[in-house]
Amino acid sequence: NFLRFERTEPLELLLFQSPIRHTIGVDYGIGVEYRPPLTENMVLTGGASALTPGQGFRDIYTGKTLFSLFGAAKFTF
């Protein structure tokens, strides 16, 4: 996904920083869901995502690519 701020004026006012450009960056993600065969009692979910910052995000925070991992286990009896 390509992300952009529609308006940056509120951010510029809040952060006392000008100019802040519109490009947030590119968001990547992947997820996996596993259900063991012949049973619906357990579902395992996991994935990863990353954000490659654009110029607007760099104006506010950092230029490094940000990573995130997630996982969940659901048991029903």
C-alpha cells in the first residue's frame, strides 16, 4: 500500500515543524493462518509487516524501515 497524508497543516501546527511533505511511505505485509487437519479446535495465525518511509514520514520521525511481527493462537473446546 502506498500511504500519503491528505493534509499536513494539522501536523505542522502540532509539531511546530514546517514543511512536512505528504508522502508517508509504502506498507508491506504478509500473514499465514494454520488450522490442523480434521479439527477446528485450534487456529494459529502469524505474520510480518514493514513500512518503508517516504519523505513526509522522514520529516517527522526516522528514515529507517520499520518492521513488525505478530502472532496469535486461538483454542476452542
